[in-house]
Amino acid sequence: MRTSTSARAAQLSAAAALVVAAGAITNSANACSLCTNIDEMLHLGLQKGDSIWWEGQGNEPEPVYSSSYTGDRASGTTVWLDYANFTTRLTNLAAAAGVTAFSPAEVSLIQSNIFSQLNNAYAGFSVNFSTIQPGGAFPTINFGLTASPGALGVADGIDYRNKVVNDVARVFTEGFTFILDEFTASTARSTQIAQLSAALAGTAAHELGHNLGLRHHDAYGYTSMSYDGSAVVPTGGLQNQSIMGTGSTGMAEFERESNSRLFSDHSLVKLSFAAGISTNVPATDAEGGGDFGDTTGTAHLVSLTELDVITRYATNITGRVGDTDDDVFAIDLEAGSTFTADVNLDFHPSIPFTNIDTVIELIAPDGSTVLALDNFSGYNLDFFGQNLGSFSGGDGFDPWLINVPIASTGRYYLRISTDPNNFDDPPFGDYELLMYTDIPGPAGFAVLAIAGAGLTRRRRAG
């Protein structure tokens, strides 16, 4: 049983003040002044989690779902690259940009480049890309549709843990005129083809990433970044090296034209929990009809699974919290490690789910000292955190503690609760909570090694 709402609000305010006191808060006016450098935010005025958005050169809102829930399935996913009408779209793009129309051989080369770059982006995962339509249910990337000017791509939804098979990611090829408009006719033709291929492949990987559960703010999740819910963190533009970077993260044209963008460390962890694309999908710890425990004294001890694609030890939790119920987890951490906790509230509408605002707190081994606290993670170009002024990136809703440094070895606690300051929320709601560290816990503590964990891993630099 948790404390009263008013008392809990006071506790959170006090804890937040202590966390903020530990860091210098960036001037929010200075951060917000960067908003004038991007296109006006496009939002259709729907409720949180229901926005219809697309990727463009400015801000890319988050998409909604349109596929059917199919549940977990065996590893191995074939993605159909649907090039119907692709040649027509390229011809129209070339005419609009003022360059020579692409020959059949050049169209084939662009397709080959896209194939290669998609495979590079998803290397380490069991994703097969094919221009031959598979049988049964399968995900699709479509390159032949049209959209409003400025739109580059759209996904069916943000499907964390990939519960949906037949998602469609759409790349609006004609929208990439800006990639070629500095060229004339066939001058620097190899550069034209290379830059256009990279831009199309990057958007294809990005939209597929949404359909596999990734969000824009995942672009900020690199090893070098740490966020404890207090000070606004400057990023130096690192987020735009990520596939999940977009207009609202400040991505420039030259970054879209690069074929070197990969997924951030945090994106790799989330993709490791996506059904059908990971060789060994870690089990999710579900609360079910029981209770995880409301206090540090009754906290649910979690076990961490070693991941295949990146050196992280992780667990995913599904649970339910409300006005009279917190959930508290115990996790054993090593001195010198970092700890990340990310709340995900992205679900297919066919899955029973009640959305609710949450707060997460990392508590020291003494059971009372709050080391980090967050109830809202937003971004504004090269800044991540809270208090970013009138604009915060398109998916800045759910709490996220990133690479919080652990000073001493011991048993720590992660508490998730409802935000007592949001009076519009229902009394109870659902959540998924991803937690991980970069160093296994102290000797004698439980760390699960999944089958195949001894295989060579590829860890991408952040």
C-alpha cells in the first residue's frame, strides 16, 4: 500500500529537488532558442500515444498502429522490400530535382545499395530482406507510394517487443528531391546515387525501427550520455549519428546522405527484446495477478539476461501501478557500472492496456536515498531532459534514466509509481519497464546467460 497522493507528491518534489541540486540545470531559454532552426511542429491534436505523424525534414511525429496482434513467435523475420512503382517515383524525383532520369541499371544499383545498407543496419539480428514477397504474414517496406510534400516516411506503429507481424513501413521516394537538387543533369552521378541510396535506406531502416518498437528519443541513448532526471544534458549532435534520428532531433541533409548511421546502444538493447528478430529473446517478467511489492523491504528481485548483440545485462517487466499501488524492484549492481531504466507505453490497440503517467526512481542500497528520478523525458535538438521550454521532441512522454553511474557495489531499488500531479489519469494503468546495466552484478548474484551468449558480439561505438 502506497502513501496518500498528497504525501507522495511532496516526497517526489523533495526527491527531485535533491537530484536537481546535484547538477547544474541548463538555461531552458537558451535551449529553446534553437527551436527557430527547425520546421514548425506538426501535430494533429490527438491524445498522447494516439498521434498520427510522419518523417519529414522537420519534425517527425510518431505513427499509430494499423496491423493485427499476433503474439510472440519463433526467431527469424523476412522483410519484403516492395518496389512496385519505385521506378516511376525515381523518375518524378529526378525531374523535380533537375537531374537526368535514372536508367534501369541505375535503379537496380540504388536497390542493391538499399539492400546492403539495410543489412548493415540490422546486422546481428535475424532479419532477412527480400525483394520476393514471402508467404504468410510478414513485414513490408514500401518504396512506391506518394505523400504530401516534405513527408519522407511513415510506420504503422511503435510496437515495443514486436508483437505485430504484418507491419508496413512506407518510404516516400519522391519526397527526397532535396538530396539531389544541388546537382545538374548527370554531373557527379555516382555521388547522386550514393547519397540518394543512403537517404532512402536510412528512412527505410528508421521506419522499420518504429515497427520494431523504437522511438525518436532512442537516438539519444549512447554510452557517452548520462541522464538522471535533473540537469538538461547537451549532446553535441551525437543523436544524429543514429538511425532513429530525424528532423526534430536536428538531423541535417549531410547526415541523411551518410551511409554510416547505425542504431544507438539503447536501440540495440530494445531491439534485443523484439520477437522474431533476435536469436534469443529474453523473457519478460510479468506481474500477472500477483504484486511485485510496494516497498524496498518487499521489492521483487530481478535477474538480468546477457544480450547477444551488445554487451548489456537486461530485463523487461510488465506490470500495473495506480494511486494506491507502487511497484519496487531490487537489482544488484557493480561499482563502476551504469544503470538504465526506460518506461515504454507503446502498445498495439488490440492489446488490453490503460495508459498512465509514471515516475521512476533509482534508490540507493540504504533503501531511502533517491539517486535519480524522472517523470518525463524530452528532447530539443542537441539537448535532452526536462524544462526545455515550449517545444520538446515529438515523443517526449515517458520517464527514462540513462546510464546513471553506480558508485558502489550493492543492491539498489527501482520504484515505478503514478505521477500524483496528473489528475486526469485513471486510478490504475499498465507499463513496460526495461532495465539494464553494462557490467554484470557482483559475484554470487543472479545473471542469466542465454543460449548462444558465448557467440561473438558486435558492440557499436556510441
